Amino acid sequence: NKEKNKTSMKYIKSILAGILGTCLAINVQAQEIPIVISGGTIHLGNGKLIQNGTIVLNRGKVMEVGEAPVSFIKNAKTIDATGKHIYPGIIALNNIMGLNEIDAVRATRDFNETGDMNPNVRALIAYNTDSKILPTATFNGILFTQCVPQGGNISGTSSLVYTKAWNWEDAAVKADDGVHLNYPDLRVARRSEDKENQQKELDNIRQFFEDAAQYAKLDNPEPVNQRLKAMKTVMEGKTNLYVHVNHSKGLVSAIQFFKENYPQIKMVLVGADDAYKISDLIAQHKIPVILGNVHRLPSHASEDYDQPYKTATQLVEKGILVAISQAGSWESRNVMFNAGTCAAYGLSKEQALQLVTENAAKIVGIDTRIGTLEKGKDASLVISDGDLLDMKTSNVIQAFIMGEEIDLRNQQVELYEKYKKKFGID
């Protein structure tokens, strides 16, 4: 019986191995078929564009991109993009897409951990690839999103992920790209109690970073402290420290503290509503900035009504590396339209596109793979009938992740088609 069982197991394993081998062969064969997209306007994502250009995708990478037509490529799939626009996949930074589904249902919210200091909390493992929100973001041209934990002084560690994937492991583009710190704004406190709370919060943050710095120097610390261990790559300057702060006083305080005490830390300012007020200081230290929602009211009564629209331009003119974001879950799918507004207030269209492509990729530290359409980079791009940054004309008709075309259907489109048919609307 034992011999029969062994024989049966070997037989089953051989069958499974054959099936797996066949599947892999089919997959490889599909990836080996080049795709030639020609005739469209190619927006490279680095500030340049190519009219009537051609781009060739092969094995998940951009093989060629340029003005000249590509000569015959054996077994290539051709796509005529005449009159259409080709863009790098949009990168949506600083949001909770995939971590939050329905605001009013607690069971679908998985972005906030109990406690004040949680750098060891990984947003990646909570990322829900089956979210109904993610396909609507992909439909708008967003192929990458940064899932960011919320709450406390140190919220946790974010990751850059695909908006289309089987599970969180497959979704990871850059896992654990940085830790997120909510630094106090330090607005003028009207009550002594508020002032004491601000100082207490500052003291706790500074003490935690001192502990993290000492812990990072130990080769084999015992006992292991998971919170301090999670800070090691930040303290060594290998991953980002995303500092969320808006008010100018808080911005100055954060910059001074980290540059004086921990200059090795790769600091990124997030939100930064008042960044334009201290742009010289930010430029001096070469600190990247991820601006928050552009479509909002001014933060101060004394500001121009259009200050949120032109802040990006003011920072770019100072030579600061700027990206933009739109916090939230479903709201984040409109981040490219925020970039379009920046184009109407000082930036060129190609510069505005950089805010959600190349610049975002540089800040996360993955610009060697994504963010622009250049030879050798990942073939992750979208094709639109109109201007991707314009809400009125944007219409994504095709999208590719690593050279594979992805399905753009989503629940909202299905409902639209359902009721369009019911009421006989053409």
C-alpha cells in the first residue's frame, strides 16, 4: 500500500508539474509578443512629448520609443493610436485607497492603528486588491497608489502598489518605502493646556527618534523592539521619512530638528500647505514636497483665493522636487485633475504631468522603473482619447501594466450601462 501511495503521489505531482509548466509556457509566450503603439502623442512624463510617436512594449518593458516609425517586428500586435494620447501610468501618492471601502462601515476601514508610535505597522498587508474603488481609479489612468496608514504621531509604513493585482504580494511595486510622521503644526495656542499638549507631543517625538538612533547603532539588539527596529532603515537614510505638517511654524520646526540632529534622514514634507512661505529654506535643504489636495479653499483668510492652485508653481520655480496628492480613498482617483489645475496656474501641461508621474516616482525612489516612458523602464502606460489632466476630455480607453493590457471595467461603468439601456439613452 505504501508503494502504491508513493507511486500515486509521484503520478499526481508529475501531472501538476506538467500543468504548471504549460501555464508558465503560455504566460511567457504571451509576454514575448511585442506590442507596437503608433501614431499617437506620447507624453514621456519627463517634461517632453513626441508628436506622432511610436512606442514598442516587449516582455514588460519599453523596448523603443521615438518619432520614427518602427520597422517590421515579427508577431507584433499593433495598436493605431492616431489622434490619441499616451501617458505613463499615473502615481497617486499619500492616500488610503485599498485600505478603506465604505466610510460609514467600520469593518471596511483598515488604515488606523491604536497607539501613538507605530512605525512597525505595514499598510501593505492590509491592502485590499478586491476593493471596488481601485478599478475606478484604474479607469482614470491611475496604475500606482501609495497606501498610507493614518493616526497617531507615527502612523506606520507605506508602500507603493499597483491598482490592479491578485493580492497584496503581487501588488507591491516598492514595499515599505517609508515611515509617516504626523508632526504638530505648532499654531499659536490660545489655552495653556493646548500649549502643554503641543510641547508634550514634541518631546515624545524627539525622545522616540533619539531612542531609534541609538537602537540603529546596535548590531544584534536584545530584546528586539519591533517599533525601533522598523525605524532602522529610516535612521540609516535608506527609506523616506514622510513628515506630515501644514503650518509654516511646524514646517520650520520639523526641518530644523531633523537637519540639525539627523541630517542623514531622507525627509519628505507632506501636505505642506504653507510651503510657499518658506520655499527658500526647503530649497536650501533640497527637501521634496508632496502637496495635498489642490482643489480646496485657502488655509488662511489672508491668502489669495487661488493660493492652493499656484503653490506647486511657486515651489517648482524654486527648484524644489514637487509631487501632488489627494488624501482619502475614492477622492484620490481625481489626482490627475488636480495636476491639470496646476497647469492652469503657471505650469506647462508637461510640467503638471510630472507632478503625478516622474516627480512622484523620484520621491518614492523608484524612478529607474516607472514614472516616464523611456527605453528599459516598465511598460506601464495608458492611452486616452483626450487630455488625461482635463476632467472634461479625459477618456482612458486602454491601459497596460508591465506590458499586459488590463481590464478597465468597473462597477460604476456597469451601472451606467445598465441604466442607460433601461431608459433607452443613446
